[in-house]
Amino acid sequence: MFDFRMPSLGADMEAGRLLEWKVKPGDRVTRGQVVAVVDTDKAAIEVEIWKTGIVREILIQKGEKVPVGTVLARVELAGEAHEEALPEETRLKETRPAAAAVTGPLQGSAGTRSPIQKVIARAMETSKREIPHYYLSRRVCIDPLLEWIGIENARRSVEDPILPIAPLVWAVARACGEQPLMNGHFREGEFLPAATVNPALVISLRSGGSIAPALLDAGSLTIPEIMVRIRDLVIRSREGSGIRSSEFGEGTITVTNLMDSGVDRVFGVIHPPQVALVGIGTPFCEAFEKGSGPCFRTVVEVSLSGDHRVSDGRIGARFLGAIDEHLQGPGKR
Amino acid sequence: MKDLNGIVRDSLHSVAPEVDFSGLNRERPLRDQVELDSMDFLNFIARISKETGVRIPAAALHDLRSLREIEEYLRGSS
């Protein structure tokens, strides 16, 4: 018999409220299936089960708030169970909870701090207290990227266009694959590189604050696939529904995108237990010397906040260089 | 085709529920009046495309800035 427990969906989470059961006693569950929706301080999260079996008993009812680790249900296991991750496609097929069920915790009126903002405040305090940050920035020419997007978008409609953030996230994921010291977690004095690249994307919410769900296994995706997944994450985050537990806990590096905000450069705060954050500023046009006279190009400042316990300026510089290199030939690999 | 103004209003509300639609200036760029990032704006236009059945090329996104430009584009395509 397997005890399905209230998961920890972030280092700061102490308890969660059970919003909805997706299963009932007697139902067969398969690993990767969303079985419950849990309300944390941040958002409503769809919780997956990582075992296959039959639900025998539901112990916590809808509406109850219980500490992390509390047994929520008992599941009779079917044969051998493994805890390996499933391909994302399997997860995306699952249904999403009704948005109406989860609007409550996200609402924060002006002047009061919403629960999300408080959680972020705690994580950022921990980060600035414990992580010795270093910061680097590199101007990256994005003309090849824009040209490639122009060609792609000429045959695409507003249903499936490419926005510049997609190739940027793609390039970060590629660079992470080459530089393991940027991609992983620092826990109890030790850095553990992650096996896959799961960039957590900072998504601002209309109600205030932001959340950073992860785009799972971005290293294996093409730019158009990344675009579809980013769009899906943004929509689900802003609806306040449908973010999965695996997307919440498994970010391996953060990407914060301020391309629309008019800032030159981001000096980001690392999200513990991660060890790096890539910031993207707003593109601008600059003159540069080429041959006999000045030319113009579009550039963007790509910045890195790195954890000095794990990497250093030389490694960070190589990492930014790799991002730059990938952006000079988007879509080629 | 359904009421265009209503489709545009509902589509905008799907990404920015708090907006007072009747208070918007139809000539000025929408993104100067409502806080929409590029993803919100894309989802707004995509919703209009879906509701009206009008295929909008991705390249047209840059030309659809104000409510007037959006409605003129839809009228021209219907």
C-alpha cells in the first residue's frame, strides 16, 4: 500500500488545502496522472502521482488544509512502481481544473500583500542572505534571431507565431546542456547538477506578484515547441489554474524576461535552491563599426546572476558566450 | 459575422478582465492604455481570430495596434 501525501511544492510551503479530488476510491491511477488539486499560498497546483495502482481510501476531504507530509489517500500498488519522470506530452493531455475554483488565493488588492507576494518575499530573503551572487552581462546581437522569426512568421498565423522569448529560452537551455554548473540545485552544502534542463520562467500575474513554473526538459525541444509550451505556461499561470506540481518544484535555472519593460539589463535574484538566473532586457538598436563606416544592429542585454559557491565569473562568461553563439544561428540545430 | 465590437471586447477581457472597454480611446495604441505584454497581446488577437474565423497572419500583429486598426482589419477580411 502506498501513502499519497501532501507534497512540498516549494521550500516555503508548510501546508496546503485540498481543493479537488480528481479520483475516488476504486479508481485506477497511473504514474504521472493528476489526482488532486492543492491550493498553496502561491497558486492552485495540480498534483501528480508517481505510482500506478488503485485508490483504496481517501483520507482528507475537499476543503481541508493539512501540513506537508500528511497522508491524503492510500493507493494499492500494481506490480513494480518506478518514480522516473514521464514525457511532458503525457502530462499535457490531462484535464485542467476549473479556473473558478482557484481565483481566491491569487487575489490581492492594492495596498495589501497577497499570499504569493509573501511567499516570494521569503524566498528572496533566503536567497539574498545565503547565496553569494555575482553578476555578469553581455550584449547579444539578435538580428539573426529576428530575421529567422520574420521568415517563420511569414507562414504562421496568430495561432502559432514565434515571439523572441522562445529562441532566447531555447539558447539558454542549450547553453545549460553545455555548462552543468548553471543547471541544478544547491542543497545542504552541495551542488547537484540536474539531469534535464527545466528553465523556470518568471510570469507576472495581473493580481500582483509572479510565479515561476518550469518548462520541463527544454533541452530536448525545438524553438517552435518551446514557444507552444511557454504560451501554455503563461495562459495557465495567469488563469491561476493548472500548474502541475512537477512544474513547480523542478525548475533548474530561472529565466526572467523584461523584453517588454523598457529596462536595459536585469540584475536578478537567484531562486533557491537553484544556482543561476538569466535575465533578458529590452532590445535596442546600436551603432557599431564595420569596415569603413558605422552600421546598426539590434542587441539585447543577456545577464547572469550566478551562485559563487558553485561557479565563478570565468564559467559564467563562457555560459553567456554559449547563449550568444546559439542565438547567432537559431533553428539550425 | 457576430457583433465585432462585442468579440473584441470579450477577447480583451479574456486576457485583461479589469479593463473598462468603453473608456478606451479607439485611435490610440491599445498597449499604451492597457498593461498587456507581448504574450497577452498575442493571446488577445488569437482569440479574436478564433471567434471571428478570420485567419490573421503572424506578420500582421505589428499593424494591429489600436482598436480602430483591429476592427478595420477584420472588416476588410470578412
